Amino acid sequence: MTTSPRRRLRLGDVGRLLLAWLGATLTLVIVGLVLDELAFRTWWAPAVAAAVIGLVGLVLHPLLVAVAARIGWVAVIALAVAGQGLVVAVALAVVPGIVVESWWAPLVAAWLAAFVGSLLAWLATAGTDEGFAVALARRGHRAGRRDDGPASDGLLVVQLDGVAYPVLTWALAAGNMPTLERWLREGTHTLHEWRPTTPCTTPASQLGILHGTSERVPAFRWYDRELGRVLTANHPADAAVIEQRAPGPGLLADGGVSVSNLFSGGADRTAMVMSRLRSGRGTTITREAVAWFVLRPDGLARSLFRTIGEVVRERVQALRQVRRDVRPRVKRDWTFAFLRAGSNGVVRDLSTAVVAQEMLRGTPIVYVDYVDYDEVAHHAGVFRRESLAALEALDGVLATLETVASHARRRYRIAVVSDHGQSQGATFLQVHGATLADLVADLTSGSVEAVQASNEDYARLRALAEEMAGTGSVTARRAAERIDRRTGSASAGAGEAPESVRGQEPASDLIVLASGNLGLVHARTDRRLLLKEIDERWPRLVPGLVNDPAIGCVIAMTQDEGPVAIGDDGILALRTGKVVGDVDPLAAYGEGARERILPTSERAEAPDLYVVSACDPATGTVHAFEELVGSHGGLGGWQDRAVLLAPADLTPPPDDLLGADAVHQVLRGWRDQLS
């Protein structure tokens, strides 16, 4: 990415300025005719006042944004209601020939002017990606945070959540990702594939990428024997516990910034990062971006229009799947529509605004996660048109960031990485007719506690709500709780159990959890049970699981062989590769499946039983234990085929990248190379 030391005024910029000035002038004339409390004594007063409003706004807007960023929701709401009125009032007071006889006249004028200005700005391409990029670049220039001193090159790492390598190559071939295709065609980047180890989830991969290890993360959620409760990675208190267990300083230590991630990477400053929501670090960054959005039509108006459009688009797409009887599919309700709209609209733009702000400040390394494709593909399917459209929109985000990078003081390299892929198929409930917890309860003739509902979608909105309200505030907690209630999710605080195991003394001996097509069966013990002990306590459990046609294998620990994968026609010793029986239980999951699942199955944090759904080796079809069409977490399909787009002038990654810790070493090497 090249650096442009100065930005020339373009004809389009002049046109937008004139259009905005004309709109404000006409609005003031109309307000003057309608309101008796506002009068213009000269014909030129409205035009001069409109120009002065723009100049006063340049002075007051940064001050108002700074105040709002340090107070939270109250200040941002006040800014939205009265901030622009204050700007107009000051402007009207300094322009001669204007009479203002009430306090509310400037407020009315401000809101009408803002409406007209927003509409005109939108029509003048402020709602496009190009207009948004220009606004972000201008923000950096006005902030005055750049200097002329020398600086080392910077690194921006963009995580496209859940994008499988084959999906990306198809999108490139179809012309749906013109920015990435241009980078590859011009030779500024090279495309590579890396293989996540099991579990193929964001918590494990992102912790490995940012902190260099994913050893203590056996799934998206799991029963932690040390704490005696379930840990869920996208709950703030739990994310903090998971990060605290990771050794090392982190990829983003010493000046980096983490944006919209589960973990901080050791960054001193963060924005919308789960593990830092209760620590009070990073909240000002997010509030400043929101305050800037409120004051700019090409921020707030853009996001509102896109959010409304996303709700309508989701409902139309969901109904179209039903009308066409697309299979497999899951129910997509209004709750998901609003969650998708918020995450793929406002949160995406806010994340981009924060990243742009940090690049223009000269932050040496920034890591940001965009979940748009992952969330849509979960509910619509990996290959469905709405999922590929979300991926195409993310290509537009990369183009925006490229534009911002050209205005930054540092020369930024942009790397793109996905944390895992996704696999598609009918859910276990649809195929089997009951949930995994129901099956386990039937085989053990006992009561089973279960957490099988996906709650990934709401995480970014929850992060935004807590950061905006302020750490530990009642407003933050209530906002998060409202989101939790709407999504049916429980958020456990430090030392608390989730809703499914909270309250009275537990009545069951087993906890069943779901992480895509990876199921976890935990006994309430302080250590992992051996296969022999499981068979003694529940003799029907393992045979009943492996004989189910929707289940491919069960992984358990043995005394002599270590972890073994058990299928209906064979047993595989994962350490040695020795197969007893007719069929290798991992044969359907592709080459290297044993190597990808062995490290996880060895760890003390592993459940007593891992349950992996069946996989069709011809199509890669799997069956999620959650109600998701597209899933990841276990083995099978494309969920363990991830992407790394590398800057061509940096040290190329090795061909055999296995595990997120290997990606961490590549990114750390690039950072050291650029410093």
C-alpha cells in the first residue's frame, strides 16, 4: 500500500461542498418563512449563515465528539438532539442581519438542515463506500494527529470471519471480490491456505493468532473443571478468563489496537473487545467513533439506511428460501434480522471508522474482525447468494481501508486472514429427530443439562452496548441484559454459572454442549474420565452414540492408547494411527484429520467425550448440533480450510501452515520485519 503525502481537492469534493451549502441555505430560508421566531433582515444572510454553520461546525464538532466519548450514552444522545442546534445557534448569533427570538428556533433549523443535508449528501454519493472512505480520510486530516517525522511501516490485519479458502477462490473467480482480485493481479499480495486444528472456532483460532496458543480452548463453550462451570467465549467475563490463561505478551502488545475481537492480543487500547469490556480499557475509542457518526450524515445516515435495508433484505431472503423450499434451511426470524442488520450495518461501519482512526494516528499494528459472512452463512448456508453478497460487501470494506491507508502517515501493509471455514448440511435435529442432549439422556436414562443454542450473533451488539454505556455501569448491564433476553442467551459473570446450570444444586451428572458439528459430553467431575470409567457408569452411552447414523465418531481417553476415535466399525488410536476393526473412523473427514484433532483430544480441558457428526466425504456435508445450516467446530467439509492473504513484499508464509499458533508466528514475523 502506497502513501499519499497530501490529498488534492477533487471536483467531486467541490461539488459536494456546494451542494451541502446550497441545501443549508434553502433550509434556512424556508425556516425563516415558517417560523416567526427566526427572521432574516437581508437577502444574503441565509447564505452567509449556512457557510458560517459549516465553519463553526469544524471548530465545535471535535470538541463535542471528545466530550461524548468520555461520558457515554447520555452525552451521545444529547449530542444527537442538541449538538447541531448549538452549532446553528452560535452561527446565527455571529452573522449580522439575523433575529432569533426563541431558544428552540436554532434547534428546529438545525434538524431541518440536517435532514435536507443528509438527503442531499446521500444523493451525492455519501452513502457509497467511496464517500465513506473520503469522510474517514478527512476525519484524520482534521484531527491533526499526523506529523512529518519518520515512522516505520504499519500492519493492518483484517479477519474475515468464517471464510473458507475454496469459497474465497470461487468468489474471486466469479468477479465478486474486485479489490482482492486486483491486489492479486497486480502482485501486491499472494493467496495462501492454512489449516486450523480442532476445534475450528473463532475463540480457539483467534486466541492462537493473537496470543500464540489455543491449548486451553477445547470448543466455543465447555465445562471448565477448574471453575466448576461452563465457559462461553463470547461472554465478557469468560473471555477475560480465557485470555488471562494465555501466556505471552500477544501480537498487539507495545502499541497495537484490537477492534471487534474476542481477545485483545495484548493491546493497550481496544474497541468492542469481549475480554476487555469489564476492565474499562478501550471504551473511549468506540464512543468517539459513535459520536462522530451522530454528527455526520455520511456516518449516521449511511448506517441507518444500510441497517434498515439489511433488515428488509434478510426478511426477503428468508421468505424466498421458504417459498423455494431450499434445503437444508433453518428458521430465520425477526430477531436474527435485526441482529444481522446491527452487526453487518452499524457495527461494521463503526469498526471501520475505528480502524481508520487508528491508521491515521499512526498505530503500528491493528487487528479487526468482520463477522458479516460468518453470521449470514450460519443461517443461510455457505454457498447461498446472501452469504456471497456479504462477502462481496466485505471486499468493499477492504477498498475503503485501502483508501484510508493512502492518507496515513505510515505506509501500511494490509493482510487478510480467516479464522476457519464453514461446512454445510442439515442439522442433527433435522436428521435424527432429536437433539444430542435428548439422545444422551435416552442412552443414560438420566437427566442432562444442555447448552445447544448458538449465540454468536449478538456478541458485537452486546460489546457496543457495554462500551457505549461505560464499564460497570447500570446502563451497560441493562443494555446487555436486554440483548441477552431477546436472543435467549445467558451471560455469566465472573464466578457465575450460565443459566442452564445456575440456581439449585445440579440434578444431573452430565452436561451436553454444542459447538457446530462438534458435541461435548462432560461429567461433573474434577478430572477427565477414561473410556473404561464411562462404560462402567453409562454402558449404553458410547455404543449408542457411534451407532447413530448422524454421528461419525466419538473421541475418548484410554489408559493405554491415549485418545481414541471410536466409530461403528473401527477404533483409531490417535497417537499412533493404529486402526482396530474394518474402517478408520476418521477416513470420511479427509487427509490429515488425525493430526488436526490429536492435539485437542490430548488436553486436560477436553470433555470426557467429543462427539463429531457424520460427514459425507463426497460433498463435505456435516450436521451441526446447533440449529445452523453452516457450521464449524469439528471435522468435515471446508471448516478447517482457512485463508491468509499475504503482502507480497514481506516474508512469505510456509506452505504447510497448521494451527493458529503458526499464523501467529507469521504475523509476528511481519510485525518485526516492519518495525
